[in-house]
Amino acid sequence: MTGTGWLEGINKLLAELGKATLVSRVWVFQTLEVQHDYILQDYAFEWYAHTKYKQIGLPHFNRFKSPIVEPEYIALIESRKRGEYQSVMTRTLPDDWLKNHLVSQGVKSMLTIPIIIENQWWGTIGLDDCEREYKWTANDITLLRTASYFISSAIVRDHYRAKQHQLDILKENIACSSWELDWRRGHLWCTSEVLTPNEKQVTRQLFSLRQWLRRIYPQHRKPFLKTTLQFLKSDTSTLRCDLKILRLDGQYCWVEVSSNIVKSSAHIDNVIAGICWDITDRKNDEERLQHEATTDPLTGLMNRRKFEILMKNHFMEWTQQSQPFSFAILDIDFFKSINDRYGHAAGDYVLKQFAHIIRQLIRPCDHLARIGGEEFAILLPDTPSNDATTRLKKICRHIFTHPITHQNDLIHYSVSIGVAVIESPKTTADEAFKTADRALYQAKQTGRNRVIAVLL
């Protein structure tokens, strides 16, 4: 979903989803406004297998307002705000508003997952099957969940690009420091706006090259020198780099350093001049967006997107070092029953406590992520089969023997674990995921509250 714009990318993603799942229609609703008595939505994107399934463009789906009256609809909205999926088969639904709504659209089965951006319900992505009464599988849910992550990431990137454009406009109107580096003589001067932002009077600060390098954040010194030397030796006319510098008040700030000069054969004095301005707020925004794009908001763990990247990197390193390791998928048993019996607030509390407990039970070198609703994953470096099984069985026993107290309820629960132990250098990350998932399914089918390990 990069290169051609996020709008076109979403349309292509929906088309691939539709072809992969063989459904009649794939759609995205955007949530525009939620009030206590109504919700305003827009039918933003759609893919359809045949024109008879087309709904986008219909007047009643264009920025449509729905009253929030039915208790079932209220529960559905709250569930989507929490990021939960809905899997339904129309024929089996009670005779209420949802069944009537789906029947009127010819939908026989539907799977939906919310799109969450910055902890807010941005919209919903759904699969409609108008031909089959289809029971959605865990793979279908995972596939649609992954698509929702891609869409949310694309929207976040688009928001960031818009903010970046606004910042670029602001930069033209804010005070910034001028600077000049004389490489041959070994000194640099700059005006004081960035170094002393609270001073009204602008002064000219002179530093030796050694003094200036000491003001640069230690990890940024060599990159700055390398970039500067390359610029002096090359034919390019533009220099730009980001680095941290120490202000005169003892605080580090991010600055963007730039120069744009016309070089010629006569330009042999090794002097570079340009401007620099404080970009600390922009860098903080980038870090926050990066954190939100890779972190599960409920548990604070890394999300599936970041975990998959970590897995692929680990496989690349492992093929060079040939160290055995293990990968486990954990799924809380009968989690839906916990939600149904104790409420979704209790369910969220169980997920957070479960994440906290696992963090305490694993080693510092292990990596834990939440990759689905009640599904978690652990990467265990340098961990052969027996060691992995022993450690994960310990987790099973601890969870089973330590119920969680929420308000006045004592919630007993257990966890099933599927493990892929990677010993062959030919194994891929995708194979490890599939193997651990199959092992988890076997653990569920053979009684739950157990560990099943498979060697690869």
C-alpha cells in the first residue's frame, strides 16, 4: 500500500482480499461521528465480485446516519470500539434488526473487524458472502485483522505526510539559525536562535570544529562528519541531515541542518553555509506515530506487524549463526465465555493481566507480542525443544493455578500453546507461523491447557 497513494492501495488490498476469500463483497465503512443517540458513517471503499453485489454509491450509504436505539446495536458499537471482530451467519441470528438488515442486503454470512487508529475506532472492514452460509475460520479472522492493520498504517502515514507538509510551510515563517563551517580553518559559527531559544537578542556564536563536535550527540558525530565530507567532495549542491545538538542550557534538541549552494570549479575553499532549525516536536511526533503503529494499545506489547518484522530479522540472523530457537503461539482458552459471563471490561482486564504475567515468566531475551484478540506470540532465542517445552509448560501451569481477581469475581482460565522449534536452516518465518498455529490447533483439539511442540 505504498507508492501509488493510500487510497488506491486500499482498493487494491480489498480486491486481493476478495479474490483470496471468494466472498461477494469486501467493504470499508468510515466512522465519522459517534454521539449518544446516533452514529454517522460513510461507505468509503468497496470491492465486489459482480456488479449485482455493488453497494458503494447508493444514496442511503453516502454519509448515512443511524439511530442508536437497539440494545444489540449499542453492544455492537461498543464491541467495535474495543477492536473486537464479529463473525455471523445470517440464518442463525435472532430475529432482530441485524438479521433484517443483512437479509435486505442478501448477506448470508459476514465477518467484520474494526480499524483502530490512535486508540480510536476509525472505521470497519468487512467481508460479505451473499452465496454461502460460511463459517469463518481463524485464518479468515487473522487475514482480515492483518488487512485492518495495513489500512490503519496507511492512514497514519497519510496523516503524517499531511502534518509534515504543514510543518514545511511553518518552517518558512519561523526563526532559525544561520551557520557556516570552514573546514580548512577548522571552525564553525552560527547565530544563537536554536542554541538559546529563550534569548531575545540574537548573537553570533563561534566554535572550533572540536568544540562543535562535542555539542553534537555522540552517536551523531561520525554521521555528521561523513555527510559533510561527502558533500564537500561530491558535485551535489544540497546538504541535509538531522542530528541532536546540545543547547547552551544543557538540553539536547533535534535540528535539521541544510545547505544549498551552487558549486563550480572555483569552489575550492571548503566552506559550507546554510541554516538549521529545531525539529524536536517533529521527531517526537515521528516517534509517537512509530510507537502507535507497532504497539498494541490495550496491553502495551508489540503488535503483529512489528513482531513479524522481528521474526523475519531473527530468521536472517539465525541462518548465519545457526542457533536453534523456538516460536510459540498462545491462545487463552474459552476467552469468549469470559467476555460473555463477566463482561468485556473484565475480558480486557484478563488480557492485560495475562500480558503482565507472561512478561514476568519469560526471560529478558524473549520477545512477547499480542497478534490477535486473545492470541499472543513468543519468540524464544537460543531455545531448543526440551527447554522451550519446559518453559512454556511452566506458563500453562501458572495460568491454570493463578485465577485473576476482577472486582468481586475470581476468573479461572487457561491457555493453550503451539510451538515451532526451528532446527533446520531451510525453515522460513512463514513456515514457523503455520507450524505453530497447527500445533496450537492440536492443543485445542486434545483438551486445551497444554503445550504441543513440533520440530522444523
